[in-house]
Amino acid sequence: MIESQPVVIVSAFGRGHALAHELRLQDIPVALLDVSPSLGESSADDEEGPFGFFSQGLTATESQRLLEESPLLQIQGFAWMLPRGPIEMRGALANLHRESYGIPETVWNWVYGEGPSTVKDHQYLLNGDFTETWFYHVSRAFHSNHWSPNYRAGLVEGSLPFGSDFMLRSVHRAGHQKSLEALAQVGVVVKAPVEILDVAREGNTRLKSFEIRRAGSDSTELLGFETAVWFLSGEETERLAPKLQEKLLPSGVLRPKGSWVRARLKVPPSPPRDSLPLSSAWVQDTDLPWTHDNLFVVARTTNAELFDLWLRLPESFRFQKDYVQGQIQACVDALEARMGTSGITLYEDPVTIRKTSVEVGPSRFPLYDEKEWQDYSHPKWRNFDWVAPETSLGLGWNFLFLRARKSAADVKAWWLVREEERKKREMKALAQAQKNAARVETESEK
């Protein structure tokens, strides 16, 4: 007998947990399939990414999901380390920093939280003087899922509230397991870990079941569903099973042009080191492309001497040791020059140059060519929703949740119609049964 659930969420690294919880709060039956181990070797830090998250606008279930790891609040807000000094979005000197950089108040407010809203705003950002708009563009480009050598690569829509509370999570494997257990406690049917080998179609417009295999099992089983939400990128889907990808994503896989890569640095004690925020984004020249050593993140770890370095590199080079180490050294040189210190060393290479591409698997935070991303044809399955970098406006938790909220709204609307139709059928069946019973009673009286 085939097991079946009305809603199936396919997730990795906790991406679909908030949605599963939200749907269960609406009494919608949900199964969550966790496929994290199938996607390659990486640490929890690699899976978390360089972005942190902004608390403004999060729903209760989204906040609960992120607060599971007891994140730390960066009091001064998101921190930029720019050529002429820092900008701390919530610091006491934030307005002074804005004025020192000549950032128009309108542009600052768009970055801080309001976001551009009119056609006139968008035209100004697209065609206005870059000396006035650069701060919006670099802020928007930081979370962008686009790779472009153009320094004006920032989008004009989908901005995040950089003036909101900014928080960083210290993640670990045990936290992921606890999150799965919390979902099970609210009634989500959790299957973890599993492999998904294939998908069955129902005609040309609908999907009906996944073929799955539980960890440690040699046998497979079918899991039927009425609607599915998929939280994997195209490359991650291909990694699970090529024939699965070919069916789910008939347009093929959108290949990234770049990705975020993480290394770990050892920074000797010094007053500049002690004054570094929990996380900061460094730009050396706002007029040059925001890649390589011209846009990188330095984030503290639980060890006072160790810092994570995140930088954006071309996808074709992320497994080339000499190239990657050279780019890391360029970031180290920039850090030492800006901090006025020396002795910063590479403590741990990125996983991409410690292991093979087969072992590591697809990038967790891919960056696509903007035109290819815009032209890519999404799957048209009527009961399948795709939450991924290919369908989101950016990377990181905030953009993931923005896209997943659309899935939540669609599933809730579908469930409401489904339940209304079910109740109508039951009422009709009950009325027919009562009518039949009355007829039998009448005939027996005769």
C-alpha cells in the first residue's frame, strides 16, 4: 500500500522547516523529507552562509525557526567596512557616517527599511547618478543571486531592511536534528534522512508520488502527495538523481557563474581585532566589481582568534587550490592594511579545495548570470512549487522566507478549497443516506 500525504515538503539544511510548521498550525497534514546528506559534504557553517538575518518582517514561525539556534544580536546593526571608514546601520554615528559619504537621505532610507516603491524611485536607481545611488546598489547586491562583473549589479526591487535588528546564528549539526524533532512534536511527518530517486507523473500537468529510500535501507517506497514544495536548487536536484531532475525541471539546470566560498582565518590579538563586530561586509572600492577581494564578509566564531571569511568567486575556479588561496590572501592583505596589523593566517581552507567536486556537491549559495536567470523557464506543474535561488529574489534566510510565504499562501488557499469540497461531498452523501433511510422506512411501513 502506498503511503500518502496531502502536502510533501522536500528540504535540506532546514530550509523548509518554517513552512512545515506554519502549515501544521493550520491543521494541514504535512510530510517533510530531509535530503541534506545526499547533497555533498559541508559543515554547518558552510550551509548557514554569510548573510545573517534581519528580524523585521519575519512571521512567528520564521522567527521561531531561526531562534532555535540562539542567535546573537549585533547591537550596532549591519556593519559595512568601506574605503573611508565603517557604516554601522544602527550605530550612534550612523547618520554622521551617512553624511560623510554623501549618501542622500532618500537612498539611505531605502536601504534602512523603506525600500523604493514607485516607478520614479526605480528609474532613479537605474539611471541616476551612481555617486548618489551606489549605497543602495551595493546593499542590494550583497544578497543578490546574480553574478556580474558590473559594479552596478544591484537590483532595484526586493531590498531588505538593513536598519532592522541584525542577528547571527552559531549553527551545529545537533541544532538541525533538534529542529526536525520539534517539527515531529507539532505533527509533521518527518522522514530524515532520505534519498529521493524518482517522481511519478499524472498526465502532463501534475505529479503524484516520490520514490524514496530511507537511510540504511536497500528497499524503496512510494510516497504519494497532492501538492509538493521543493526547496532544492536545480543542481542539488540533479545531484539527488539525474532522472528526477529531468522530470521535475524539464528546462534543464541553470548553471551558476559564481558562488560564495568560506575559509577560516586566525587573527592575532590586537585592539583592531577586538573592535571588529560579529559580522561585517568589506568593500575596498565602491566603483569596482563587487566580487573577489572587493566584497567579502568577516564573521566571528565561538573562538576569539578564529574568523570566517566569505567571498564571491567564479564557479569555474572554486575548486582550484592556487586560485582560491590567492584570492583569500588578497582579502588577508586588505584586512591587514585596513586594520594596521599583521600576522593574519589561513587557518582552514575552503571545503572546495580540501575535497573533490564530487564530494562537495553543488554550491549552497549559487550566483547566476542575470539574463540567464531571467530567461530560465520554471516548471509548470500545477501541484508543485519551487523555492530556490532560481525562483527567489536573493540569497539568505530573509529571501528564502519571502519566497516560501508565497508557497504557504498557495497551499493554504488550495487546502481551504479542498476542505470545502470535501465537506460538500460529505453533506451530499449524508443527505442521500438520510433520504435512502427515509424511503426504506416508508416502504417498511407499507
